[in-house]
Amino acid sequence: RCKNVTIDLEIACGEGDTRPLVRYLRMLSFYICALLKQQPQSDFGSVDVSVTQDANTNLTLITSNQSGGSMQLKCGSFQNLYAATPCVLDPRSSDIVVEMQKNHPDLADP
């Protein structure tokens, strides 16, 4: 794994209370790690990631500057971030989804 991740943020920070910003940054870190796990491993020891937020579309774009891989996120209820295109971020969740689909056949694959 890489030793250092440099993150360039272009997002609105809000005003006053920092708890929503910290919560948002924790969600971003989850998706950044998921994106980096999908990319080929680098021998450089560091990774540069850009995060840009489009206020007009309410979408956030995470881009790995080494590989060019990206992930688009959308803001949902309670200001939670979700992948704009559904995907499996943790293979452990696949078994759970299969079990849920057995009980709820109307659930579609991501």
C-alpha cells in the first residue's frame, strides 16, 4: 500500500461548527480508499488524489492523479455521500447482498 496520500480539496467548507466538515471528510476518506484499492498498486510510496465538488449538480468527483481513475459521488439524505454509479466497494458485502436478494427478489444487482 502507499505510504502517503496527498489530497487536493476543492469543496465548500461551511461556516462555524466543524463537525459536519469532519463527517464529510470521513466519508470522502472511505471512498478515496475504495478508489485506490481498485487501481493498480504504485511503487512510488505516495498517491495524489483530487476532490472537486460541483455545487450546480451536487456531485463530487474523486480522481487519482497517477492512474486517472475516478469515482463520482452524489449527496443523499442527511448529506451522506453515495457512489453515483452503484458498485461493490467491499467484497464482503457481496454475500450479504445475495442473501438479501433471496428474501427480496425485487432487489437488483448494482
